[in-house]
Amino acid sequence: MSAGMNAKKKLKLLEEAEFIKFMKERGEYALYSNSENSIGWISENLGFTGLPEKIESFKNKIKFRKLLERIYPDFYFQGIEFEKLDEIRVNEIKKPFIIKPAVGFFSLGVYKVSNDKEWNSVLKRIKAEVREIKGRYPLQVLDAGTFIIEENIEGEEFAVDAYFNSAGKPVVLNILKHIFSSENDVSDRVYFTSKTVMETYRETVEDLLKEIGKLAELRNFPLHMELRIGADRRVQLIELNPMRFAGWCTTDISHFAYGINTYKYFLEQLEPDWNEVLAGMEGKNFCLVILNKSAEIDSKSVKAFDYEKLLSDFEKPLELRKADHEKYGLFGYLFTETKDSNWDEIERILKSDLKEYITFA
């Protein structure tokens, strides 16, 4: 990090030593990391803040499950080394179950196993994916050396951007509903938020956050949380990502939907007035479409991706952000505004393998 002043944005940039000194002198702080790649640096340099322990308790899914045992005492999970996956007696594990890296990111290496016959196929895909993604992210962000097997959580899935303020009060900044193309689909393709989503689930989410805050003693703490809510309204936490909101800057959907700058709200300890924010929002859905490449498509075989054709398939694209598919395994992100009456466009992209937009070499 270079020292100096960014005149355009009026940001003071500090050298590492200056920043560490600043943190020590400040005492209380609101620290946000736009990338999990900085977790290793925080662990090495900011031990005096207590943050490394809190980050590890959430980022490592095995430790995370142990932390939550007071809330979910009957939840089944176990850790296993990647090298020992071949030794699993899958017939002895209650199904369906989920298997994923103990330290993971972006649904990489995440699979659902519904019966014994599926295991060999899932194991092959895990090994292939681990080979492909190895070295793409730091170990603190994605470590495929250890996996966690845990019971499948039923219900509708949601993602939440929130923070705990200086008094330890949870503040919800957005709730996204994560929809899937099939029962066994665990991919990240479509998330959306709407007035209905916010009004239906905000109180439930806040109650869960209060419990987590008490367990971990959280203050000045931003997070991105994933959970499921069953038909009986029972809430089950899937994971909680510390120090950040939705990854790859996809938290910006809060801006497109509600005019909320999540970074500013956290750093300035602001709270949305949801009655005011949601006024007049009936019938509108704000969607995040992740253009993830299916595993069977070899990146080297892709000559081009037709982004213009993609945009023409949506009534109101808000922003397109392209990505290097060879480097990151996806073609980009699309933010849309979609009326209830045009929901078919979302159902279609949800089930698409994207080949209609790809020119192969």
C-alpha cells in the first residue's frame, strides 16, 4: 500500500506500518475488506484487534459449526481431509448431505449428494474442480485440503448483507433470495431482492443476527451471511463470511435496488429507513445474474462470449460487468430490474448453460 493522498477521492493512503500504528492508536474502528485476499495480512498484522480469531471462527466452516452448536445442537457435520475422500463410507452418512471445502468461496467445490449412487460422480467432479481452482485464491480464502460434510438444510435460501454497529446492534442492508434450477442445483446463478423479500424476512434475519452477535461478541463487524428458512419458518444458518459484504462487489445490487451504498452505511454507521426505502417498489425485482461457466465447458475451447445478445434477452439490464473466464471461471455479472410480469427471462437464464452466447473455437 503506497502512502499519500488520492486527490480525486480525498482518501489518505497509508503504508502498512502507518496503518498498523493507526489501528493501535485508534482503539475502536470500523474495518472493511473488499477482498478476502487480505485475511492473511490481517491475521499476521492485526492480532491485537481480536479480528483474526473472529474471522477464523466464521471462515473455517468446521469451527463455525462448532460455534453454532449452542443454537443448533443436533446439526450433523464432520471434517475430512481431501486426500481421504476416497475412504468415505458414503452408505453410513444420512442423505441428502452437502460436501464443500472447509474454507471456501463462491460455491467452489460445493456439491449435494442425494443417494449412494451419486457419490462416485460427485467425487470425480470434486477432484477435477480442485485441480482447476488450486492456487487461484489464497489459502485463507479457499483451502481445498480439508472438506466438511454436513446435513442438507431444507428450505428457501437467502443471502444477507449486514453489519454490527459500535453498540453491537445488527443492521440489515439487503436480503437476496437465491433461486435454483433444480433440487440438486447448488450453483450461484441468480439472486434477487424485492419489497416482498425485505418485508417478509427482515425481522427473522435480525433475530438470528442478534443470537450470533451474542455468541461471538460482534461490534463494528461487516458480514455476508447465507441461510435457509423452512416452511415452518425455522431458520438454519449455512455460512457467514466475515469482514465483507457480497463478494466481487456484487453487494452493489443494494445500490441498484434501494440506493443503499453498503460500504458507506457500514463506515458511517447508517441504518436504512425501510418503510421509506420500499415505498412504491411493488412488482419490481432486482436480480443479480452470475454468468458462471458449467464444468463441462473447457475454457480453452471458448472463442468468444456474445454479451450484446445476452443484454438483449432482458427487459431492463442495469449494469454488466465482464470477467476473464479463463482466470476466474465465469463470464461476468449482470444486474437487472425485472417486473413480476417478465419473470420468464429470469427462469430462462437460471436454467441456461450459456452455450447460446458462446462461440467455440
